[in-house]
Amino acid sequence: MAGGFTYSNMVALLKVILPLLALALLATMFLVPRTIDLESAIPFADIELETRLRDQQVTAPSFSSQTSSGHLVAVTAAKANPDPEEPSRIVAEDLDTRITLTNGQMITVLAEHGEMDGAFQDLLLEDGVRITTSSGLKLDTDSLTMSLDQVRAETGGPVSATMGFGQLDAGRMAIRPAGESDDIYLFFTKGVRLLYTPETTTKDP
């Protein structure tokens, strides 16, 4: 039929209509607004986020160094942030300090509170300071100042030590090498008192 709607006309019309429909669907996908719960996508509560931004808090920080003699010093904490009164100092909580000596011996120091200078050279440990050696010695004191670039430390006051053969109390305790040797020793001074408790032995009948 001349002038009628032929198959060729239909194909030509579909070539125009189908692309237009596809464009319309894409436009609908991008232009239709979708509701997004932004609060559920934020992992921190508003108060916690504001606190972290204000205090510049770092969670689970760690620091390690090696002395010139080869001893290793490692410090970890639950959290740390700059001191508000002196930003050059770092304040930390729940500290775990480990000194690994070249002879394989280890000294562990735990404390609830700590302060480190900006040069990362000295660390002040306070509140519930517990010192443990791999040889079985346990010491308790109120504060301990220790170096981070060499194995040197000293308590700020009295120290109480528990060992296999008794109890030792002293006004001060220091951890440092003896003389020119690299060997590390514990020195007790200022009124040392030792309570010796001998082991009880059972004799055979």
C-alpha cells in the first residue's frame, strides 16, 4: 500500500523511541531523591567525635627504640593525647612498657598514667606502677622516671619488692648499668630492709 505505515517505517520509529526511553530511565534514577540516614553511617557518637577532635586523642599508640647497647625499649598505651597545659608533652593512660635486654632478660613496667616529653627521651609513670622481671622479681612503687633511649630508670619514692626468698623494702630503686659494663642491675638505696622467708622443707621420716 503506497503511503501506508510499512515495516521499514516501524523500525525507523523504534530506533528513535527506544533510545529516548533509555535516557528517560537513566535520568529518573539520578534525579529522583533518595532518603539516606547519615547518622547511621557515622561510627562515632557526636560527643565522642567532638572529644577526639578537641583532645587530638590517639587510640592504642605505641613507641619503640633501641639503645646504643642493643637493648630494646617498647611502650604501648590504651590512649594518648597532648597535655592541655603543655602541648609539647604527651599524656597517656594504661601503659605497658617492656625492656628487652640483649641477654634475653625482660623488664615489664605497668602504670595507669604516664607523661612523655616532646623529644621522646623521658617517660614518667605514675599510679599503680608495677615492675616485673623475667627472673620473678615483682616491685610496686608510686612513680618511676625512665629513659627511652637507654636503660635507666629511678623510682620517685619508696619501693616494695617481692622475691622468692622474702620481701624487700627500700627508699629508692634504680635500674641502670654498673660501671662500664652493659649489664643491667637493680640498685636499692635509702634504707634497705630485707625480710627473709626461708622455704619450708619436709624431712623424710
